[in-house]
Amino acid sequence: LVIADTASATLSGVLKVGGSRRGELTVESGGVVSNTHDGFIGRNWGSTGIATVTGANSKWTNTEDLFVGQSGNGTLNIEAGGVGSNTVGYIGDYSSSTGVATVTGPGSKWTNSGSLAVGNHGNGTLNVTDGGVVSNTFGYLGYSSDSTGIATVTGAGSKWTNSGLLYVGQYGNGMLNVEAGGVVSNTWAPV
């Protein structure tokens, strides 16, 4: 599914990109997608979901949580000025899952009004590169004992802002890489 050229799509419920099989969503050239419940990219075991938000004024807005790899394999790409927003974000939610989120390029933003878990029970990877920006309240890398969370923030203008605490390996395996002018901020980081 492609939403482009200032077109918009509004769903009064969940949005699944790869519910049980393979699914792709591209929001580009000023297109706008919004849903009034959770968003899923790779929801069920064996599924693959890929969502890309690219270009200035392109937006995907979830009024509730966003799962990048809930039980399946999920990939989220926010690039070239695209914007994504939701409440709580999960990358690699369940133990069977793998999630990768990449926010890259000036003007590209992923805003979580709540917390962000990179590797909740599964395997999660967050890449913030080349001027991309990610923000949330509490941040978690490797939340549970069966999880792995890796975040890389690299390049001038690249920022990951935690308004609260950042946990690097709370109960699982966590790794944080800050390189080449990238910036990570938080109130406190139990490591």
C-alpha cells in the first residue's frame, strides 16, 4: 500500500502491516496515514512487515502504541523528513520477534509520547543517523531477561532524547553506541 502526493488515509482501529504474512506500507511525498488504535509492523509469528515514511510532510500517526516486530519481523524506516508519532513504542516486542527502526536524515522524527523499549522480550535495533531525531520518556535497551536491545546514534544532528531515565540492559542485553557527533540525552542511565 502506497499513500503519496498529499493523499490521506484514516483508520478507526488498528493498522497491521504484515498481520500474518508479508505486508508493506509506504507513506511518501506528503502522504498522511493515521489510525485511532495500535499500529503493528510484523504482528504475528511468521509475518514480515515493512513500513516506510519518507519525504517532507509525510506522516504516520498512531493515537496509541506502535509495535515494530510484535511476534514477527518488523522494519520501520523514517527518512528524508518523514515523521512518525505514537504513545509507547516497542521494537522487538515478544520473544519470537525481531524489530529494526531507522530514523535518518534532517527533519526525520519519531516521537513517542510515552516510553520506548528497544528489545522488550525480543531482539530490537534502533538506528538514528544523519540528523534523524527520536524522542520518548523512559528508554529501555534490553528490557526483559530474554531480550537484546541495540541503539546506534551517529552523525551530526542525530539525537535520541529521553526525557526520563535510559536503561541500558535493564534485565536483558543492552548496547548503546554514540558516534560521529550523535547525541543521547536523559536524566539518569542505570547501566
